[in-house]
Amino acid sequence: MSSIDLHNDEIGIKIVYYGPGLGGKTSSLQYMHSVLKPENRGRMISLATGIDRTLYFDFLPIQLPKIKNFSIRMSVYTVPGQVHYDATRKLVLQGADGVVFVADSQPARQDANIESMDNLRENLKNHGMDPNTVPMIIQYNKRDLQNVMTVEQMDNELNFRDVPFFETSATKGTGVYDALKAITKLVLADLKKKGIYRDESTSIVPKPILENTSPQVTIEGATQPPPPANDSGAFEFPTSDVVTRRNNESSESLVAAIAHHTQLRQSSPPPPANLEDFIRFSNLWTLGHIQVSEIETVIKNEEYTNAVAMIEELLEQHLKLSGGTHRSVEEGLLSLGVCSAHYLRFNAITAKPQSGGDVTLTDALFCLFFITDVELRMQAAGLKA
């Protein structure tokens, strides 16, 4: 389900690349990531094993033009293709706004294609999503190889609802952006149908800013790329009414949240000048209250680098102690539905000392907000540290 981040004025769209193992899902994301300029892409995170190239997820935020004063941030995920990772596939598929099914064109892989498509339909139903209506396109991948199946044969056996399909070569990039543009248009049309936004233009497609001139991607009505993220300037914490709305939210509540946020922006009082009014997040914690209070004291003493290091250590301990089964911070955050854009920013801040960068008050306050957001999600999920 699309999500709204009221603090950053963003509507989040989640696209999941699904399909059999080694079919080209990860290669599709790797190609897109390689041709995007750094200021228009997030860091792609890959968790791999020797069995499958993608065990948990890759995500690639792509900025789209604003709609009604809200930026559109698209997060792109892949799922592991191996059958015995089905629980992880279900987890990553949760909350998807659109699906790109990547099929392997080699004849020996058609059974795996069919099995994966059946699995996709089953998992969509398990999440309360209709396989016959969810925005979807198909990539018939590896078309550059010799002795591949005909598109007609693959389409007859896989395309159960006659969705758009594209012949692709993920390693070369052929057709990859055409598929991305198609699924984005379908998802935005679906959001418009649900009333999440109303737009007067007739064509909205993503505008990746490429390192080279091929492939060419344009967008009607947009002449400038979105500006790169800027960590400078004052950081404004959301009030109790201006919070991040995440997964499992109905389209009606999403529309209401946007309308409510517009009113708040017009009438909200200025942020408090006293830092004491900002740092009270420890009151929201349960068993971690004392540790967070210590971090708040460190921030008040202007020891921002130490505060960020303490937050990074606390985050890892917190997730491991609460869940008991998480193998990594990334998996724990994924299971809690934490905003990927926030996690990318958190990672960038924690890496500043190693690269010789200065950690600012804005950085420390954001990290405190981030870990408190994680704590509140854990409380809502019934997890205790």
C-alpha cells in the first residue's frame, strides 16, 4: 500500500520485482542503479548468499516529479527467487503498489517461471491483494541469448490477465526502463483511481537522470531534475499530529492525511527555540528509556558524533534483543516497515566520521527521531526489548 511521509512531504510507492531465481531481477536493478546519477539514486543494498543472489532485498529510491506539493519517492525491491525463501518473499511483497514479474526466457526455466507466477498469485491473495487487479507488467528477460522460447509461448503460459509485457536483457539494459516506465504509469493511474491524487496532466512517467545519453527517458511537463538531498539547515521534528504514515493504510485515510497535513502547514506554530523542547523522545521509550536519556544529554552537550555512535549501537542491540530471529539490522527494519529513505539517510549520517565529515545537530536529532520511530513500531507490533 502506498504510504505518506508527512514530515518530508512524500508519497511512497513500492514496486516489487518478482520471479524465479537468477532470472534477472537483481540485474535489472543493478543496471538502473549504474546509469542513474548519484544525486538521483539511493544506495542499493544487497543481502546475498551463495544460494541466491538476493536473499532479502535491494531497494532503489527514484525521485519523481511532485504531485500536489508532494514528492513521489519510488522504492524498488527484489525478492529471493528460491522456493525455500518463500517467507521472505511474502514479507517483501507486503504493501506493494505494483509488481514487475521477471521471467527467464530459457526453455529449461519455464517450469520455474510458472511455479513463481503461481506463487506470486498465492502470496498476493495472502496479503489481501487481488492478483487480477494489482498493477503488474512482465519482463521476458534474457532475449539476447540463443535458443530462447518465443514470446508467444511464454505469454500464453504466464500472462494470465493480459498485462503489458516487454522483451528485455537486464545485463545490457535493453527494455528495462521501458518496463519501469510502464509499471510506474499503472501504479500512478491506480492511485488516481483510488482518489489519492488528482492530476490534470495526461502523462506521468519517471524521469531518471542518467549518466549517459542512452536510454532516453523524458517526462511531460518537467524540465529540471529533482534536487539532491540536502542535509544542511534546521531539522524540524514532526509534531504529535504530523507523523509518518506507513504501510497498511487505506486509500481513504491517505487522502485524509494529505488534507489534514495541508491544514497543519498553514496553521502550525513556529518550532520551539529551546533545544530542551526538542529532546523529550526518551519519554516514548519503555525499557530503553535510560539509554535514550543519556543520548539526549550527549546531544545537549553538543557531542553529536558520540550521540550518533551511541544511537547506531543501540539500534543494533534493540533489534536483536527484541526479535531474537533477525539476522541483520536490515531484515529487522524491513519487517517493521521502516521508511527506506529514512534508513538511507541514517546510514549516510553514521558513515560521516569514517569519511571525515562533520556530524551536525541536525544529524544527531534525525538519528534520534529515526531510532524512536523504530521503537514505536516495535511497541505497536508487541515487541519488547
